[in-house]
Amino acid sequence: MPGMEVGYELNPEMRLWVSPSLIEANYILSLSRTELQEVIRQELNENPALEMEDKQTCPICGAVMEGSFCPNCLVGPEQGRDDEAFEDFPEQLYTGTAPSSRGDSDDFDPMTLVASELTLEQQILSDVSTMCVNGDLRVAEYLVRSLDERGFIAADMEEVAILFNVTPEYVDEVIKKIQSVAPVGVGARNLQECLLLQIAYLNTTDVDVPPHVETIVAHFIDELGAHKFGYIAKELEIAHEEVEQSREFIRTHLNPFPLQSQEARYWKTPLRAPYVAPDVIVSLRDEELSLEVVDTRQFHLRANPLYNRIAQEIGRSRSRGEFNEDERQHIREFVNRAKLFMSNISQRRETLFKISKCIVELQEDFLRGGVRELRPLTRAIVAQQVGVHESTVSRATANKFVMLPNRRVIPFSDFFTPSLSVKDVIKEMVDQETTPLTDRQICDMLSRKGIRIARRTVAKYRAELNILPSTMR
């Protein structure tokens, strides 16, 4: 077109741009310790310019040895091994047969610690074994193996007591432990007990159980089976329709054959105790709290000396003729990648240490005195104290765990809560209970203290505190 002009014009513009290196650094920061181990293993396999430096560590504190002695403990590599207590190694897995010494075999295969798929019976026994002492497991094994196709214990309690030379009350306690870890209803001695176990469980969920269901099952189970609704209504002084409503609820929500239910087929252990490795260890030394980012004990990465030397030679003009372009590109790429990876690992360690140190200082009373001393804390407060963005605190603490001075391992999220007053009271009630308190009883006790919350809220807070229902405690 006439009069049309074509030209170039440059306009300066500021725009936010996230570099690939920053994305990688944030990704490394977000990894838990076990995830980081896998990423390091993968990087070691893919990058020939990166290698793990073999350093001997102290058998007591885990620090890197300087020569033949630990700079912290001033002991040699073989000292302190004979008297090591099992609890000093919280990550040591118990497999039933302990090796003669820890880490003394270069041919150790970690796959020997990976469990195969367990049957339902094996899962129940595995969980019960963590709760049984003084021979309880012998009784538990006998009772679990006596489960019939419905999931009921098909054994005479008096005969079991005589067989193992224990009291009937002792057998009852073992049965309660089995019932607490088995699929709901499994481990009952009869239909009535089976249904009552299921009702007790439903009372801890969001399912609304009609008010007379438990009473009818406990006292009129035979009459209900014989359809004597009028008799039941008269005895309980309720309407005929309420009895029918209760019967319909039982038919809909309860299962007289719990071992054959769909839930039992896909049932997994109810004990929320997976194996986790702490990312940070807080310890009490000389009445002073100290912390350590655990990966400093294990990950001693370095650039391969050969690759590093060649990269330096390539940088000199006189050596460039010794390598073709593909070789130079290969060396530069992998050496720079190794250095960036090690830098991200180091930055993760420093960031996690700063944030952990801030949390330890703010929650010192909790670390020394227990949950009653846990103060309200948010990630925004920690971010402000450390001088980083709140998202950085979230990445650094997500899916990571801390070992407290009392050897208890908790997630970082337990440090952050706006208010714990009601939860504290609930936990204290459960800790001091002589007999297991139901959610309704806790709700009533809270009401007498002036704290008015619904039973479902009590159940929610109890679940958040990892406290089992009263039937499983």
C-alpha cells in the first residue's frame, strides 16, 4: 500500500522471568530426605561428572571423620560400637535377625528389608505384635488363626485360657487388641459383638446412627431377627416406625460377614506408623537445644576429578586443540550440571537449617515441655523472621520430619497451628484416662469445662492428634 512504512523499533521492558536454575533449586528444596536420596541416586547414574565421595563417619554422632578420629567425639572408628543401644539408631529396621555389626558388609542388599505382600492374617498379627508383650502374641496367633469365613473367632475362650495357662480376662484383652487392628467387626466372638463393633466405629465417623440401634443390637438381637418389632417397641417405649428404621439402618450399614466385605479385601493396617526418616534432628546437649540437617551426614558429593581437570584444561586456549567440539560440549555440560546440582543441595541444606533454627527458637518451650507448651505459629511468621518468602518456608517444611529430643518423630506441620487450646485439653484427657473415653464423653467433659463443641468436632480433633477411637485404645 502507498505510504506504508516498515521498520524496527526496540522498546525496553521489565518482565519477571524464572530461570531454569531457580526452578531446579526450588524443586530440590521441596524434596524430603528420602525423596532427595532417590534424586541423588538418579543424578549419580545419569551424570558421569558427579560422584559420591567415600568418607568415613563417626559411629556415635555421624560426623565425618578427620583421619582416624572424630572431631566432635574424639573417638576412633571402632570405639563406641559395642555398647550402642538400639534406640540410638531410630532408622534401623528390625528384621528379626540382626547382623553381627552395623554396616559391616559391603554386599548387603537393602531389598532384603522390603516386605512381600502380606495376607490379611499376617497383617493383623504384624500389628498385634507391636502391642503385645509377655507372651500375648502366642495367644493372639492362636486366636487369629481360628478366624472363620465370617471373621469370627471360632475358639472357646475357656479352652484358650487353659491351653496357654492364662486367665479369661487375659484372653479378653488380647481379643480387644486384635479387634483394634483388624477390619471393623473382624475378631468378634458372635454376631452381636460384631455388629456392636461396627456401630462403635460408625459413631466415630460422619454417619448418623439412629438413637436406638445400639440398644436393639445389644439387648434385642434375637427378637429383631424374629421380626418381633412390636415387642421391641413396647419394651423400649418407642414407636414401631423407629424399630423399623433401626432395622433398615442395620441392614444398610452393618455386615454380619465382615471378613467377606469389600473393605476387608482392600484393608490395610490402621496403625498410622509408616517408616519415615527425619530430615532434621533436634537434640538436647548440656541443656542447650541443637539441631542438624541429617543429609550433612550422608551426601558428600563432588565433581569427578578427571572431568574437573579436563574442564579446566579446555578453558585454556592452548589445550582447546586436544578435544573436538563434541567432547568439549560433553565435558562442559556435565561438569556445569554437577556443580549446579551440588550448589542446589548445599542451598537446600542452608535454607532448611535457617528455617529449622527459627522454628526451634520460637517453639523451644514445646521442645522442652511437651504439647501443652506449643505456641501458635504460622509459616508467615517464620518467613518474616528468616527473611524469605512464605512459599519458601512451605517448600522447605512440606513432607519433612523432625526428630525431637525425646526421640519422637513428627512432621514439620505439627509446629504450625493458629490455636491448640481445645486439642491440648482433648489430648490431656486421653493421656490421663483410666478407661477409654468415647467422643461423646469427651464432648460432655469439655462442656463442663465451658468448651462447647460438637461430637463430630471432637472426632475430627482426635483424628488430627492421631488418637485412635475408644474402641481401639
